[in-house]
Amino acid sequence: MTRTITFNELRKIKDSLPDGTIHRIADELGVSVETVRNYFGGENFKFGQSCGVHVEAGPDGGIVALDDTAILDRAMAILEEKKAPEEVQA
């Protein structure tokens, strides 16, 4: 399923992830760490692959069309896991 998001929103999600999440997502989805980094805006295609991320210049960092949302979906689930214990304490 294709999803559209701004580049700045995508980077904000990446920056909100706990330490080690990039490696965790890579392990869980069976892709390289560099591929996950490329998904979030990295450009190391020597060791990672392109993963269906298309950026169009524009405001707020531009528009990003994601062909496959598996990495984003996993990142969002991890953010929900991180938020759950905080809500219990509140």
C-alpha cells in the first residue's frame, strides 16, 4: 500500500525512535540496516538498497511517496510500545 508523508514527518518519526530500533527493524524484516536508514532519508546505496521511497521537492522537506510501508508500520508500532509504559505512569 502506498502512503504519502512529508520528509520532515518521516525524519521526526526516525528521530523519535529509541536507540537500537534501526537494527531491530532490520532484523525483524530481514533487510540490511543501511536499507532501513535509506528508508528514513539515508543515501548509502553501496551497502543498502533503495526501498521504494520517492521524494518530490516541496515545503516541509518535500513529499515522500512510500511504495511499501512495512518499515514505517514497524517503526510506528515500536513508538506505540514506547508510549504505552509512559501512559501507565501518568
